[in-house]
Amino acid sequence: MTTLAQAYGPERFGLSFELFPPKTDAGIENLWFHVDRLVQFQPSYITCTYGAGGATQDRTLEVVAHVRSKFELPVATHLTCVGNTADQLRAYLHRALELEVDNVVALRGDPPRGETAFQSVEGGFSYASELVQFIRDEFKNMGIAVAGYPETHQEAVSPEADLANLKRKVDAGADIIITQLFYDNVDFFAFRDKCQAAGINVPLIPGLLPVTNAAQIQRISSLCGAKLPPDFLAALSKHEDGSAGQFEVGVEFATRQTAELIAEGVPGIHFYVLNKSEATERVLSDVQLPR
Ligand code: FAD
């Protein structure tokens, strides 16, 4: 059993990759091709997101269980409160443990498509902190990661309230924090300072999504509220969407962002790889990981 907390330490730099469950068998085959390329960087663990639809939830466990057995890597399943009662969450976690998936990225989740506000189900949870507490109480040895927001969660009443919520999640038993994607390291460093001042002492892991397609990242950023620096957007807009030129601009930006985070002593980096390997591979080949 390797828990998330063990991935980070004075002598250890934690590298993690986040996948999502493909909808088709062809997508699954394609995923293994890219995971195969990514494992050369010896990630500390690999995670897979958990969606609102039933079919992809089964796929989440399928993906992480396969990574665990084929690549012999520690893994984490994401899990959200959306549409789940405590009984359903418990059953999912038991299934995960049967498959030797012993780490969870515990989230509240977003409202399902078409709905504007998150609604808990009867017998379910309203906030990720409640899910964390539930897992800690019933699954003592599972590793738990939670989400942190350098630019503040979009629904939070204030940055202070959002930070207080993060503290609640850590106090409830989270081992590490993985941040929402961001493109200005200044935001991350300011957030790190605030976490320290608030007494949040677990590893704070920056989450990075190397941009390879401007239209796609503008969509993702507008959904999660991440700012895109104007200079970066201007450089991307000189090339066609999805072109080799945009890829180069995105890789160069992500490489600089990664190198600066490493120089500033982050305990690890989480890459949102979007089931592809090329950009992350280029970034990781161009930086010196502290290991
Ligand atoms: P919470 O921590 O519960 O916070 C939600 C909001 O409620 C925040 O605004 C918070 O400030 C506020 N709040 C919390 N507690 C209280 C309280 N007691 N009183 C008042 N307000 C409170 N989504 C998916 O659907 N599937 C995934 O696999 C997935 N993976 C993710 C991985 C990472 C690393 C990140 C950063 C996000 C991920 N998400 C995923 C998105 C996430 O589900 C959304 O950002 C969601 O809107 C919030 O989830 P949370 O766990 O941060 O919620």
C-alpha cells in the first residue's frame, strides 16, 4: 500500500498525472499508448477523474485498476458527492479497495450539465469536507487528496471563506492538496503563503495543464475560472488553433512555469495530461526534476 502522503518528502519529489475515463474502447487503447510513454518519468502515482455519468464511473475504476496492475504504479481514483448517497460512496470505496486502489481524490463535484447549483442527494454530502471525514472515519488507511484553488473557487463567498473550507478538508483528514490549474505562478505562491499562514501544513501540489490548443484552453479556463495571461494568449493567437506553432508556444510556457515552480521548492507537480503524452513529455524532458 502506497499512500499519497508517502509520495512527497524531503528526499522525494512527487510527480503525478491525471487521466480521464475514455468513452470508447478505441479511446482506452489510445490511453494505454500515452500512459506507456508517461511512465518513463516514473510518476509517484496516476489519477483518473470521476464524472457524473454512471458508465464513466465504472471506467474510472477500470482505468486506475489497469494502471495499477499493468504499470505497477500507485493510483488514486477521483470521487465526487454528485448523485451519490453515503451508501453508494461506501460501496464504491469497497470496490476500489478490492482492486487495490487505495487513494482517493475526494471532491464535491460540479452540478450535472444543465443544472446551475450543486444539490446534494438525500443521504449524501454537501461539501467535500464531509466526504473526507466520511472516508477518514470508515476507510482509515486510504490516502486522501483534496482540491485547492489558487484563484479561489468560483462559488466561494470570499477567498478567506474558501481558505477556511480548505482548512476544514485538511482537518478532516486530507493528506495532500492538488490545486486547480493556473497559469500565473504568482497566484500559486500567494496561495501557498496564505495556506501556511492558515496552518495548512500538508503538501500543496500545483496542478498544471500544458496548453496545446488555444480554443480548448479558453473553454476549460472559463469553466474553472483560471486566468490566462494576456501575453501568453497573444503568443498563442499568432498561430492557428491546434497547430504545431501553438503546441510549441504552449510547451515553452509550461516548461518555464514548471521550472520556476521547481526552483521555488514545490514538493511535486500534478499534470492534467488530458489522456495525451506529447506536451507533458516535452516539458518533463526539458526540466530537471529534483529527484
Ligand atoms: P468543496 O471543497 O466542497 O467546495 C465547494 C464550494 O463550497 C467552494 O466554493 C467552497 O468554498 C464552498 N464551501 C465548502 N464548505 C462550505 C461550507 N461549510 N459552507 C459554505 N461554503 C462552503 N470534478 C469532477 O466532477 N470530477 C473530478 O474527477 C474532478 N477532479 C478534480 C480534481 C482537482 C485536482 C480539482 C482541483 C478539481 C476537480 N474537479 C472534479 C472539479 C471540482 O469537483 C469542482 O471544482 C467543484 O465545483 C468543487 O469541488 P470541491 O471538492 O473543491 O468542493
